Amino acid sequence: MIHGPHQTFIAPIQVKAAVMIPVFILLWLWLVLRNLRKNQLSWPRQGVNALLLTYLNLLLSVTVFPFLIFPLGSPIHQLDFGKQTLLTELNPLAFLGYQVSQNLGNLIMLAPLTFLAPLLVARFQRFWQSLALGLLTSLSIECTQLLMNYFYLGNRVFDLSDLLLNTSGSLLGWLLFKLVQRWWPQLLRRLQVA
């Protein structure tokens, strides 16, 4: 559903995130085969790869999907692009007026990413690289939402407070990783993380 200046448009076709599942399965199989060819196959590591890819599919399902498809001739096509009632929320403190559940969701949304990424790639064990990963991921999501909304493919808003909460929350995942690194270093050795 997209809210225009004077009416609401309901997309008759919605593409759900489930369409990405085969892509993520093929990507996981490619990672398994690549590591098998290098004689570096570690099933615990492949489990973390599968967990990360599953998380990414879930992340896309709550941030980008569904894609809204309006067939040719739909009344929405008579509007110029970007005529929705709201495309951006640039107040960094807008989250103060949001529901607690929405703020908590935005705060923990990227924590799994910055927990799992350092388990697989040693460079993300460093604070600044992990922070950059969280910031760039959140910025990519917000920009994608803005573009989709502008072209009537979605109904989400570029929200600066979401960007701040997502990035702050990504630090929670990194801190959790640091706890695992300190208290369970044998886990990292099993995953072959330097």
C-alpha cells in the first residue's frame, strides 16, 4: 500500500523475500565447494555461513521486501515519481516518538551481522571495521528503501533515526563477539578465524 497525495494505492502483486531463498542456498553451496577445493572445509564454519545467509534473508524480508508491483495502466502510473506523502524522516531524534518495540527492533537488527561477520572474516574483529560494516549496511538499507519508495516499489521511508539506532545496535553484536573471543576462544579456533 502506498499513500499518494490524495489517495491510497494497493499493489496487486507483492514479491516476498522467499524468492531470495534459492539464491542464498546456491551461495552457501558455492562457499562449501570453494572451501572443499581449497581443502579448508570446516562444517562449523559452514554452519556459521548458513546462519549468516539465513539472517541476511530475514533482514531483507523486514527491511526491503515485499516489492510492490503495479501493472501497466494502474492509476499510480499517472503520478510523477516520488509523490508519496512521506519519503524521508531526517530528524535524528524521531525515534523518541516511536513505539518501544520499533526502537528495540531497530537497535538489535544489525547485531547478528556484527556478531557473525567477525567469526568468518578476521578484519571485522576490529572495532572500526565492524562499526563501518554496521553503518554501511544500515545506510544501504535506508537508501534502498528511499529509492523503492520513490519509484513506487515499496512503502518505507529513509529514516535518519533508524540509521542511528541500527548503527548503535551493530555495536552490541561486536561486543557480544568480543565476549565470545575472550571467554570461548576455542570456538574461534574451530571456525578457523585468526
